[in-house]
Amino acid sequence: MTVRGGRTVRDLRRENRTAVLQRLYFDGPMSRFSLGPATGLSSGSISNVVAELVAEGLVEEAGSVDSAGGRPRTLLRIAQESAYMIGVDVGETRVRVELLDMALTELARVERPLETQGARQIDRYEVGVVVGHVRDGVEEVVRQADIDPRRLLGIGVGVPGIVVRSPENLAVVHGQTIGWDAVPLERLLRASVPLPESVPYFIDNGAKTLGQAEMWFGAGRGVRNAVVVLFGSGVGASVVSDDLGAGRAVEWGHLTVRVRGRRCRCGAQGCLEAYAGAEALLERWREAGGRPPAGADEETALTAMLAAAYPAAPETEPDATALAVLEETAEYLGAGFADLINLFQPERILVGGWAGLQLGTRFLDTVREYATSYALSFPASRVRIDLGTLGPDAVTVGAAILPLADFFAHGGRREPADTEETTPAWQEALRERTAH
């Protein structure tokens, strides 16, 4: 049956279920009485939807609250163990796999290091190795938590690079900086990971999944226009705005900040990443005469560099070489932030990623000063530059949000997305949530 606007009764029921689920998820517990004005639905519609969701085990009672002169009102909330999500971060030093419940509580975690097997950094991203780590990690977290895999809403994966959909509607990754040329990652994972075929995959850029996590649950909550930047071995960003809705990953790290400058791992010269990414930062320290710890991974080496430049003991002299490289990096970052300010005029710029969190605690104030000096005065006066609040797990949490958003978009039903749709349902759900 078709109703107004070409929508069917089924469409309306799905939209009503989505409205109730999202309101309970982000603002619950709530009573049926409160859900009416919060969702714009009639009391009859609320009663019908809630009855369905309770019968399906998605919603449960959560105590009661006194009403004005009447019977106490029963509170409702999303049932925490009604479904599960897996988030995967294909990072720059490790592959992290986490299993979370509906409250995004971590139930199990596996981490597998990405070790360099040769002289080149891209060796650590050998496709078969990464797929094997994801496969083993998914098997392990499901085993640890002892859940039925059929209760998974999906697997979200954050990756470095540009993600596009193939004609078969499967995710393909173009990661020039890591040596991935049109890698059919979703097809490889589906062939390798032993899960029911009904479990969907949601693959997107890691900077974007970081951005979604911060916008939903972190320092960006309540902000309409923001840029979330990710600093690790490389540099990336996600732009969230009224126009872009769910957000868009941008290759900010490959913005040219110095003509004929340092060679970037993408092959070009003068990219921001060639000066501000952790890999390049440590190389510049070494070239200037610094001594990163022999055999240490990037996180350990960056920690050592910061400790040398900013010693904890006041009587200890800072390492002049490390300090000079870091101060120069702060200016490059400030100039890069100024470009983001001028281009997108965000309310907020949030800094995340393992390297960003380490660096930001030391010289974020200096970066702010440079950003203000390089940017146009009006947009610069309206932006705040802060650290993200979700820590190093934000990419993984953001990846897990992708199947959760798709679940909401389908009204809390485990239905595959329409392969003909131009905008996936999970992106529409992210757009709707960001707008509120």
C-alpha cells in the first residue's frame, strides 16, 4: 500500500521504529509519554512500535519514574545484549579488533602488530597478512565473548586510503601510501572470515570512522560543522558539515605545504604528511642527528622523542634537536589547520589518532597560535581546536558504529541494504544523527 510521498506503509513503520530506537539509544531511558513529543509520533504509534520492539527483545523496561498526579511511568531503554557489533581498525602499527554490545561496551579485544619485514614501510601492509589478522581477530573475539555470530549486526572496518564500491557493490580500497591499488578488501574478507553470509561488512576510511565516533560520543557531540583529524604514521581528516551530513574523508595529509619539499610516501613532494606524520617526524629527527631508540616501533620512538624534547625533570636540559624538529612540526600543523579553517570554516577541529593524542598534549597551544596567524581572521575567530576525548580506540569504535547506524536505518531489523540505493542506509543514519 502506498501512502503520501510515494512511501509505503512498510516505509512508515520502519521510520517510526528508527525514530524510537534512536531516541532511546541516545537519550534513554525514556517513558512512552516522553517518546511522543521527542519523536513527533502519536501515542498510538508509540504504543505499537514499543510493543514490537519489546517483543523482539530490542527494548526493555528500566524502572519507573513518578508522574504528575498519576501512575508511575515505566522507563524504556535499548537492551544492551540484544545485538553485537565488531569494529576493526587497520591501523599503521597494528590491526585492532573489538567486539562491542549495543551500549558500545567492549566485550573482547584482539591486537596484532604490523611488523616491517623489509626496508620499506609499506611491507607491513601486505594484503594477505592484514586479511589474516582480521580473520583471526574476528574468530578470537567471538570465541572470547562466547556469542552467537548470527546476533552480529555487522563488521565495521576502518582502513587507510580511499574506499569505493565496485560494480558488485563491494568495498575496494585505494591506499597509495601503503601500496594498495584497488584491493578488493570486502571480497577478500568475505572469503576468509568464517561468519554467516548474512553478516554484512561496512568498510570506510579510518579518519572518517574516527570522526563519526567523536561526533556521536566524543568532543564533537552537539557540533554541526567540524573537522576531525587523525595523526598516526600518516595524516588524514574527516569533514562533517550540514552539506556533507555523515561526513567525508579528505586526503588532507597530501595537501602541499612546501613546493619541491620532502618526498612523501605517496610519491609526491612537499605533502603535509611528509612533515607531520609520525613516520616522517621520526625520520626528520634522525636526519637532524637525533637518536630514536634502536629497534623500537613508532609509538615507542615518538614517546622517546617527546620525552627528550620535554623532559619531566626540570633540571634536565631538553634535547635541542628533538625540540627544534617538534617546533617546526607545530608550525606545519598550524598552517595545515589554517587551510582547513579557510576551506571548511568549522566550529571545531578535533585531534585524534595515537600520534595526535601524544603530540597534542605537548604543543597544541602552539599549533593553535600558528593556525590563527595563518588563517583568515573571521573563520579563525569562530573555531575551537581541541583534542578528541575517545582515546586511541576511537577508530575502532567508529567502525563499529557503521553496522549500528545501518541497523537503526532499517528500523532495528537485520535487513540487507538495497544494492540499488545510491546512498547506503548507514550513511543516511549517520547523517540524521549528526544533524541532531
